Amino acid sequence: MSYLLRWVIVLAVVWIAFRLWRSATRRSVTDRKGSTTVPLVRCAHCGTHVPAHEALERGGQHFCSLEHLNAGPRAE
């Protein structure tokens, strides 16, 4: 086998091993963190869904911005 072909094979094996290792470590980090889903609430004015921790609340209703909070729920 030629010298160059040996180096190509070695580099390919190292690259594959690195990709497998990186894939395995990413999966384990995600599993340790648990769920990454964030609860969403619907703006009572425009209907846009926003993360619950970012929403403004008044009277049990959620709003996406201060403008919509001041305007109140949209009459339908």
C-alpha cells in the first residue's frame, strides 16, 4: 500500500472517530439538561404566542407587549 493511501485511511478513521465522539457528547449534554420546551401563552390582543416568562399579565390575561397590555383585549 502506498504511503499516501495509508495517511488518507488514518485521517479518515480519526475524522469518523471525532464525529462519533462529538455526537455522543452532544446527546449526553442535552439529556442532562432535561426538557428544553418553554410554555407559550397567547396574547389577548393580537393572538401572538409568546414565552410565558416574557408575557405581561393583567386580570388572568396575557399580553405580548406593553402597548397591547395598555390597549387591553381585542373585542371580537
